[in-house]
Amino acid sequence: MRVDHDPRRGLFETEAEGVRAHLEYRREGGRLAILHTVVPEAASGRGIAGALTEAALDYARAEGLKVEPRCAYAQAWFRRHPEAADLLA
């Protein structure tokens, strides 16, 4: 699945089966705050939110940022993936 990054708008976006999904973030100093992860109900359960989150974490690593998961999905993702705990702010 291809995930596009629009740093000007603070979004990671993808389209799957004609449905758009996105992860909204904001850079705050040395942190990447994940604000919202939005996947329409019609596309839920397909790993889209996970792919968006992983793209955001790849970006955070590349930029040397710590991550502050503010949305419920990102918080749950970190609980399921303790191997990424080094990125937590």
C-alpha cells in the first residue's frame, strides 16, 4: 500500500479500494504528535491505520523525532508494538 506524505498539511494519506484514509500529525519541537488516525468504516480491518502509523514512525526516525501518540489508535498501536517504545516521547 502506498502512503503519501504531505508535510505542509501534516498528513500521511493513502487510498485503498476507492476510500481515502489519513493520519494527521503536528511537529512540536523535537516531537511528532499524532493527532488523529482516520480510516472510513468501509475500509476498517485491512491494516490501513497500521500502515499510516508505520509511515509516520519511519518519518519520525528519519527526522530524529520522538513520538507523542495523542489519538486512541496510535496509543493502542504502541501498546501492541513494544519494540517501538524507543520512539515514545
